[in-house]
Amino acid sequence: MKPAIILVRPQLSENIGTAARAMLNNDLTDLRLVAPKPDWLSDRAIAAASGADRVVLGAKVFDTVAAAVADLQRVWATTARNRFMVKPVDTPRTAAAAMRALAADGQHFGVMFGPERTGLENDDIVHADTVVTVPLNPDYSSLNLAQCVLLVAYEWYQTAGPELPERHMTKGAEPPASKEKLQTFFDHLERELDECGFLRIADKRPVMVRNIRNLFQRAHLTGQEVQTLHGIVHELVTYRHRKGRQE
């Protein structure tokens, strides 16, 4: 298993090409694009790839971050800014070590990178389990997209070898649920929270939803645990309706 590289709303086609070049330098080929501009697959992208054409031409395009990460079980999000979210923080090096452990367990994982000008939004980062921040000069920490991809991909590549990190899971344990299964649970939970009035304050709803999602993301729930949570929500709703009829 190798990390998927997810470019969210990339603005310049040549940056997609240079990011693809950085990927292939480090033997990565799973490139995913979220809502790129219509002309993303231009001659500029191919020229900038400088021989990494197959990565660009093989890129998968998605409309949303949720769709792009649906099959993944662990996601990192790159950011240089404090997002005021409670999430673990890795450097590219510590992220790479964690990824090797996931790869040894046969799990699917990826790293998200934001638009060149603004970076990822909070509603993008909520889909991630962990934040990746590059420790650079605090007075000037700006990186272009390809540089950021190269740093993460390079650290991944350097961890290759006979000595893999110790596995995080016991033999036979169920791996974490895919992001698609988590998203289905979030939709279920938020639908019922709307119905019961918990999310009734419109201007606070986005932050409350992000906080709830981040809470469950940090737990690295298994598929069975997600099913259990579905059952809990269902039983609570059933009880509320039954109690309402009795009153």
C-alpha cells in the first residue's frame, strides 16, 4: 500500500504537473484531484510533469473531498495554520512512519493538499484524522504545492526498507472503517440531531458539526464500531418517538 496524493481545488494545471513529478520521484502514482478547473489536463500540465505523464493522465477526478477519500481508512491534511481543531499533528517524517505501519496492515490512506493560494478549508480538514505541518522557519514557512508534495512523498520513500515500524493493530483485528462508512454515519447522526433540535442554532451549526466529526475521526473507529453507533442512534430515536406517543 502507498499513500494517495489528493490535491483539493488545484488552481494551476502546471502545479498538477509538478506535483505529479514529485510523486513519481518517490514512486507514488495514485493522484486524486478534487474539483480542478476544467482545463486542468492541459499541455502545461504535461510539460510540467517532465516525464511523469502517466501520473497526470491516470489522475482520478472527484467533485468533493468526501468522494475522494471514501475508500481510505486514514487521511492526513497538510496545513501551516492553526485551525483551532483538536487533531493530532505530525511532521512529514512522523506521518511517513505512521503510514508505513498502516501499509504493513494493508490499510488504505492518503494525504490532502489545499489550493495554492489559500490552502485547505476547515470543511476539508474535517475529513482528515491528522494534520501534517512542516517545521520550517517561522518567519517564512511558505511552500508551493509541488514542494509540499515532495516533502511528504520523500519522507515516505525514505522509510522503505526491511525494517518497518511496528504494527499498530493486533493480528486479526478489524481495520478502521473507510471514510465512506464514516460519512454515512455522520449523515445519519446529523440528520437525527437536526430532527431533535440539537443543531437548531444556524450560525453555530457548521462549527458544531465539525467538532462532532473530529471527535469520531480521532477514534479511528472500525466498521463494526460504526455499525454499533448506527444502532445506538436508531434506538435513541425509536425510544424518543415511542415516549412521545405515550405522552
